[in-house]
Amino acid sequence: MKSQLFKCLLAALLLATGLLATSTLAGASTPTASTSIGYDISFPQCGGVPPTSAAFGIVGVSDGYPLSTNPCLASELQWAQSTVSGAPAFYMNTASPGPAYSSHWPLGQQSPQVCDGTNSPACSYDYGWNNALVSFNNAVSAESTNGSTSPTSAAKAASWWLDVETANSWETLEQNYGPTAASDAIDQAALEGSMAYFSSIGVSSLGIYSTESQWTAITGGTGSTFAAVPVWMPGYASLSAAESACFTSSFTGGRVAMIQYPSNGFDGDYLCGSVSALAAGSVTTAGSASFTDQLVASGNNGTVTYVQTSGSPSLSVSAGGLVTTTGALVAGTYTATGTMSDPNGDLGTFVFTLSVGVITQSGPTSGSVTTAGSASFTDQLLVSGNNGTVTYVQTSGSPGLSVSAGGLVATTGALVAGTYTATGTMSDPNGDSGTYVFPLTVTPSVTVPIPVVPRATNVIGHAVAGRTVVLVIAGSGFYGRPLVTSHAGTTAVVTKDTGTLLRVKVRVKRGSRNGIFTFTVTLAKGQSLHVKYNQR
């Protein structure tokens, strides 16, 4: 499989055109519907014969790197338009190279974020925005070349995918920057900027192409930041492996929309089923045995059948999607998962999380203070899921960091630099409970040194024609054995440097005239100072 960019098409793309995406359960004997199988091509396939008998086609708009154009975009788009769906999708290369690795890094851009040209999340966000703008214009130009009556509308209606691969330049991977938490944040900002551009112009189908390892290497892992974004995952050896991979977890936490695998010398793409359902519920009283809820699916064609794979017996899901508790549940979180299918062969997965009598710490989750103010820090813990006043019981962190029964966090006495963590339990009159964690980072107070300004004030002693004498130049910032020069016939050699005094051995040619002359003191960083001296 080529490491160049491969990307994803949402099931909604085919559904929107009236062409249902269908698939089968892993291991089932029903053959895969041809409408689920397509291909993606880009600049590496330039001038070649594109795949035949494709249900859909995806085309790369970049020439292997951001802010570039696939030279065969128009002809490859024409191929995608000739597939069964007739609805092409596009993907674009992404990166966040920083100012050291790109001549396209924004300088003084004021929108969508204010960028001062430095290596910052705001500038990376603008870089990603600009990359998406160029990519979209590439697609509009290709649509126009192919005779589209409304090229801009056609490009907006397509699904768009961000190709996130280590083959491109990312700060976390570049020697001049990462990997650090700052470089992770800057790399994520570029992706957020690209997605924001597409959303701003009305593109509704957006996704990300990557692998778990590349995504983690580039972004450092993103938690819930991109959890709503569907993904397209490569790295599967066959069509049957691709079908099974639709039920795996994704690197963003979002829905697995498509799987890439090798097919007929190209990158083949298998479109995952389109039935989806995600729900959550809560019971505020521990021991409740009467909770029920109904899963609601979307994207299905006919009645959905649910098959539970985890969560039973405490939490059960019927074949019709009815969620119920079984017996009295103690406080905690319970999750039911499973698969969904309809008579047309469309597939999906469900997740239902039930919280029973759980009080959750909603904020703040951390704090920071410098040593200069470490004796006066206070903050108030906030919670959700409680039924009445919450009582806090601290189990660790005291006496340096204390939490009152009402949840007030306070420092006790002056703290030295370090991290202090207070933990404990929470409860309400209804029997609901939970735990809290509050880390406080105490950093040293920073004293900014006053820079020493290099200067030469006066010369102690005087030069004598025909003799070698020792003079002393007084001043500041002399470190590094500066070079001292004067007029022709006079040589000066520094023999000692204290930072504020230069001891200089001065030899004057015999017959040299007397008078007032100038020493030039050249410092290590190229700064030049001048001071007058006498020769008599």
C-alpha cells in the first residue's frame, strides 16, 4: 500500500444520491454489495488507466503536499464522476510545518485567527485554513474544467477528507520543534483550521484519513476533540478484512466510515454500513431497577435488529432496541454495546452508557500558582449528577492542599515548587457518590535578570611612544576576551578580562606623536565600543 494519501467517503454520500451503501456482518455468507466498493486515486496515478467498475471514486486534490495541485485532478475527477454513484469525493494533504519548514507560514494574517507570524496555534490554525481554501479552489477549478454548470456548488456537495500522515511535515516530528505538548497542540490547530474553513463554506461531510499510530505520533492523541469526526482507515489486507474492520474502534473515537485495502493494483475502499445509534441515560438513585430507554437508529432501511455484545446482565438491550436495567444496580457506570442491521444489509454499532448514582467532578480539574502567592490559592469544586448538597471527604493531599466539606480547595502555608494533589470522595443525601481529583502545580517565582549593557567608560594609565605599558579599560560586559585596536603603529593585547576591567598590554612605535587617541573594543557578538586614552 502506498503511503501517499488515501481518504474517506461517508455513507451519507451514497444515501444522499439514493444509492444505499450495503454491507454484511463479518463472517456472514451474503456477498458484499457492489455499491460498497470504490477506489481512490491521485497524483501517483497521473496518466495511467483508472480503475473500472467502481461504485464510487475519491480523488486527491493535492500533489503530495499541502498548498499544491494534483496535475491530473480534472481528468481523475472525470473518472470519479463516471462511477456508479456519480458523486465524487475529495481528499487533501495536511501538515503543520511551522515557520522553520514552510515559506507559506502565515505572516500577519488577521483572520480567521490573529497570527503574528510566530510558531503558535493561531498561526497553525490559519495555515490549515489556507490549505483547505487552496484545496477547495483546486476542486472548483477541476469541476469548471469538466463543464460543471455550478462548480462551486458541486465542490461543496462532495465529501471532503483530511489526509493526516507522517510523510508530511508536522511540528511534533520535526527536529526543530517536537515532540512536546505545545507541538501537539499546534499540529491539532492546523486540522481544526482546515475543518473550520470547510464548515464555513457549507461543506457538511468532513472526515479524517489516518492510522492509529500516525494519528498518535502527530497529534499526541486528541481525546474527545475529534470524536464527532468519521474516519477512513487504511492497512487492511483484503476485502473481507476491510468488512470486519468496520466494527473496530477508530483513532478519533468517531464512526468508522470506510476501510482501505489493496484491490486490482489500486487502493480499494470499502464503505461501512450506515445504521447508527448512540445514546446515554442516567439514574440518580443508586439501586433503581426500573430504568428503560429506547435506542433510535438513523440511516436504516426498514426495521433495525439489535444484537447485544456487552453489558448484560445488568444492562440489557432487546432485539427491538429497548434498554432496561436488570435488578438493583449499585452506584457506577454501565455500558451496553452491540451491532445493528436492517433487511437491506446496512450495518452499524450502538453504545449506550448508563450512570447510576454517580456524582461527577465537572470542574475545576486543576490549578496553578507561583511560590510568591502559594499561601493564598483558593478554588471551588463543582459537580454534576448530584441530588442535593454534596459533602466532600478528603483522602489525600493534606495539609499542603486541603478540601473542605463544602468543596473549597485551599493551600495551607507557603508551598515550595512542585505538584500537590488532593483526592477524596463525594456524596449527597440521596446516596449518590463519586470521587474527585484536584492537582495544583506550584511553580517558582521567576526573577528576570537585568541585562548587562556592554560599555567602556575610561582608560586608567597612558601610552608612551617607544615603550610597552599596561593600561586598564574600565566598563562592563567585557566577557569573552574582546579585541582591542587603535591607530597604526600601536598594538594592544588583552591579558586579563574580569567583565568590568580589561588589562591591556599596549606597545607604541618609537617616534609616534603624542595626543588623545581612541581604543576600539570589539566584543564576541560583534558589538563595538570606543574609549579615548592619552599618549604622552
